[in-house]
Amino acid sequence: MKVSILQRDIVWAKPEENVKRANQIIDRLPKSDLYVLPEMFSTGFATQPEGIAESANSDTLQWMKQKAAQFDAAIVGSIAVKDGEQYFNRMYFVEPDGNVTIYNKRHLFTYGGEDKHFTSGEERVVVSFRGIRFLLEVCYDLRFPVWSRNRGDFDAIIYVASWPVSRVKAWSSLLVARAIENQCFVIGVNRVGKDPNCEYNGASVVLDPYGEVLASCTLGQETETSAEMNMELLERFRQKFPVLNDADSFDIKN
């Protein structure tokens, strides 16, 4: 499977402009099976979503559906969403047939006050697409390995993020750890640029199950790149070295 990652700067609270720019980037990329955008790619990371969050059936989601159908590919990213009276940091996995899988961010970033306005997700979500099973995760989820633990039910993890420069070493290190400990591919897409609170420099990557880099974006720049995820390599590795068979079991309670 070919995956393309889009390391973008994000114009604060301007969904129409951010979608337009993402659309232009995808249009010029070679054809992929999967395109991945950062966390809250349409607005920037808003811990106070009032007046910024989009509706549960937003124009941004409609664009994702249209683009997925046009390119016969899946489009992934998270959006600040108001659903009823609640706000969610909602990750969408949109398939070309119009099917939409939702993951609401489980671990809200309390250090930045995200928990004061957003509702935490309760469900761990795995979606299958073209023979690969993807675990969906958002930013801060990366710091919690039990939540990301491979139970034999996924082949790759997608992390979309707004992870600041000051902690980017942790971002890069933890992505490698998740790939190695779960014997899986890892797709980590972080933004660049600035918002009212932080500065970001990306470090977006696609990693193989050994933690080796298959593709990476230029640090600190708006860039995009692609990589092939080879399922035969993954299966051979898991059969040769079946470390997951010896893993501890965890009972996660909501």
C-alpha cells in the first residue's frame, strides 16, 4: 500500500483556506492509497473550540468524502467538532466509497486545557482498508502505550498531531517505540508553523515494523512524501520473531 503524509502549516481558525491548500497538495501528489493530514488540520489545535469547531457534518468532512472518491483513496485527519452539546477532537478515516470511520481522541491534553472543553472518546478504533488494519490515534495518545497495545488486531498505527517543537524529541522517540513494541508500521503526521500558543516543526514519518524510517518530511518545512507499506515484510517478521505472543494482557477500563 502506498501512503502519502502531508506535513502542513495551518492557518488559524480558517477551515475553508486550510482545506483549499490541502486540496491543492493532494492534487499534485502521485496517486496513493492513503493520504494523512495533521491533527485539527482545518483550524489548528484549538483547546477552546467555541466559535472554531465545525459541525458533525461539516464542509471539511464533505471535502474529505469528495476527495476520497475522486482519488479512489482514503483520506485521514482530525477536526475540532461540535456534536450536539459536546466538542470532540474527532479523527476521520474516509474511504472512497463514502464510508466514514470515527475515532474521538481518548487522551485529552490536560496540560493545555483540552479536557476543559472537549469530551474524551471511549472507544479504541481499528479500521481495515485494502488489506491493512489501522489503529487510529491522535497526538497525546502516543504517550500511553497500553492504549496503543497491539492485541493482534492491527498492522499499522496512524498518529495525527500538533506536537510542539519543545517536545519533538519525545514525538520522534515514541513513534519508533510504538513501531518496535507492536511490530507494526507507524504513520506519524505532525504540523509545522505557529498558532497562538505554540511552534511546530513536523518530524512527520512513516516507519517500518523495525522502527526504521521509510519516508520522512523535511524538518520545519511544509512538505509531503510517500512510502510503500509492504505487508509481506510485516508477516515474515512476525512469523520469524513472534514477540507479540509473549505480550502481557491489559484490561483497559473506561
